[in-house]
Amino acid sequence: MPRTTPEAVGIPSAVIASLLDAWRKSHLELHSMMIVRHGQVAAEGWWAPYSPELSHMMFSFSKSFTSTAIGLAAAEGLLSLDDAVISFFPEVTPQEPSANLSAMRVRHLLMMGTGHEVDTMQYLAFAEDGDWVRAFVQAPVEREPGTHFVYNSGATYMLSAIIQKVSGQKLLDYLQPRLLDPLGITEATWEACPRGIHTGGWGMTLTTESIAKFGQLYLQRGVWDGKRILSEAWVDEATSKHINNGDDEASDWAQGYGYQFWRCRHGAYRGDGAFGQFCIVLPEQDTVIALTSGTNDMQGVLDGIWTHLLPALTDESSAATAEDAEALIAKLASLTLEPPRLNPDEASTESKVNGKRYTLEENSMQLTAITVRFEADAALVTYESSEGEFVLRCGRGEWAEGRGILPQGAPFQRGHNLRMMSSFTWQEPDKLLITARYIETPFYLASEFQFNEDELVVQQKVNVSFMPPEPPTLHGRS
């Protein structure tokens, strides 16, 4: 996307700087930010060790892409929003479907108004045969579709299954030539269910600039580089309110829901994913804001935008003072999430525990032993299990790059080969802190190694998570 200066598109540099300061003072962990106005990137920044080329887990922002696939398929005549959901899957539909299930239409999946009382993922995830479609159509539908909002990732999965059924292609493969290629999005990936259908409601990965491009396409009412990708009618319908989802005037989660887009205050709308993955579109201000984060306070992230940035968006360009412009450039260039640096000189403790192998008690992570070896600029932590060894390299008060997995208790599969940045420091003479950031996700894992004579106790904590349990405490002896 083309770049410009903030003032050239009516945004004072000092205002962006104040927004960054407000997020920092509120202890909100942002990983990236891109502000696009009048089709040009006015400001962008990544908090190191996160960087522009890295994809990031999108969680439920994936839903907005799934919705877009439905819009494209409808335009091609592959389906209608008024098609009955069960009409696509007669092979698994109950012989005598309930009236509510029979009444459920594609548009009800889109608007989260399926009639279910709960998110159907609780049925899908535990389907013994891995047949999520069967589990969905066999789940109870307690209410008349279209009358009741329940945030339902299982409904979005069904949209993905419908795309695969009518097109013969998986969701991402269907979108690639129709949406992603025209926008120059080449890095996207998508997780799949046990039967190979893309999950739809989550599981997509994208770079920050790709988030911004998607928002810009919707802001431009479906046109990209002079070519129409989506119809204006679809953009309007998908981003309009179709169902009530609350009455809290101060909440951006209670302003109504469209077709896998949330309505916001101030006439805006957004795609969003857990822990602060945002694509915010402000049509009245001709602005798109793309964010990735690792925070539980998603409302706080949005409040910063409404308080600091929104009032300052003007229709006139202006000249920044040299001081303000240089200050913002420096601030954006220096954004960082520093590794902990608490007590850098504990050589005596290191010599006592260096190379000791601690045999672990039985634990849910299925780890059998841990060994820590120290080098001049790093610590090498070896985790043993029945499957072999994994060595985590941690920089001494600095980030060291590697790959690994999140422990059990993290809200996605353990087996992912995830890019990491790790560091270590001493909290106390006998307490080592290991911090491992999974830099293509919102997550980091903090592990406290307490050394007591021949005993090791490792307490672990993930920064953000959907639900407990926390990773287990490990107990070992040398």
C-alpha cells in the first residue's frame, strides 16, 4: 500500500504519539499498528520482537473472510443466503429435523442468529468421528432462527463447509484467486477440522498489512485497483446491523452484528479476533486501522482510538512541526517489548545448577526431565519427554530466536511448530525467569524456575487464554 505522512492525510503526528502513550500507560500489549487514511498508510509500527513480515494468528477475525467467501459464492450463483442450511448436507441431516433446524438459513449462520442457546463448538469439538457437520445439524436448536444472538463459531464453520460443498474447494483455496491474489495477500494459512474442512471461524494467519488491505477493500466498497472484487450491495449488507447483541451504550460488543462483522460506536464497523486482532473501518473518516495484540482488554484498545485518534481526524492536510514529526518517527521506530532484566549477575547460582538434570514427577505435559546449561550469552533449557528432547535457547536479558510449542492449557494445538523469541534473567538468587514469546501468536509463556538444593519447581503462566487451566506446575529432583 502507498505510504504518506500523517499530516498529509489530516492526522497530527502528536495525536498518534499520544495514542501510543495511552496504550502503554494502560498496560495494553500491542504487537502491531497500521493506520490507513484516504488509501495511504499514514503510520505503522511493530513492537519488537514482532515485525512486518511475520504473520499473526487472527482468531475470530477469520470470520470476516469466511463471510466474504459467502458473498462471492452468492454472486457466482453457487448459493443463496435464503438456502436452508440442511439442504447442503442431506447425508447427515436427521430424518425428522426440528422445525427450527429446518428454518435455519445461510443468512442466520452469517448473523449469529441460528437459534442455538450456546456456541455449537461444544458439540463439534467432541464429535467422536470428527464429523463436525453432523454434530452441528444434530445439535438442539432451541429458538426460532433470526430471533436470538449467540456468538457461535460453529456457525461460521458451517459457512466454510458450505463453501467447500458448493465449490469443491477448501475455503482458502476458493478465496485465493477471487480475493487474496487481487489484494496481493500471499502468506495466508488456515487451520482445518479433522475432516479437512477449514475451520472458518478461526485459524487464519495474516500480516498486519494484509489486515489493512482487507479493511481498505471494504472501505472502498468492494473495489481494488480499479477492479470490482465485491458488489457494493454485499459490502453494505455484510457490514449493516442484522441482529441485536446487547444494550450497553459504552460497549463496542453491543452495537449490533452484521454478517461476521461487528458494528462499533461512532458509525464504524470491524472484524475482530481474540486478544486484540482488529480490522477497524471508519467510513465517515475514510480510515482503516489494523492492529495485532496480546491483551484481554480489547475494549481498552478501542477506547484509546475513540478518545485520542477519532476526534483528531480532519479533512484538511497540515504541516507537522519538525519536532512532532521527528518524535513520532522515533517513537514508532523504537516500539519494543523488552525482555525482563531483573538481576543480571547470579554467576554463583548458575555454577551450582549448571548442567544438573532434574527428573520430573508425572505431569500433564508429559515431560520427564529438565536440564539448564548456561553460556556467556544464553541459557539452554532441555526439556525431555517420551518423544525426545526439545532445547530452548534463551538470550541473557535479550531475545534469542528459536521454534517450539506452547504447553498444554494454551488455547490451540500443542503440536504447532511456532516461531519463538526467548530470554532469561534472575529474579532472585535461586529463582530463574524464562520468557518465551510465540511471535506469530498473541501468547507468551513465563516460567519461574525455583532451585532448592536438589529440588526444582517450575511455575508457568500464559499471558492470555480463553480459559483455565494454566500450564501445570512441574516438580523435579536431581
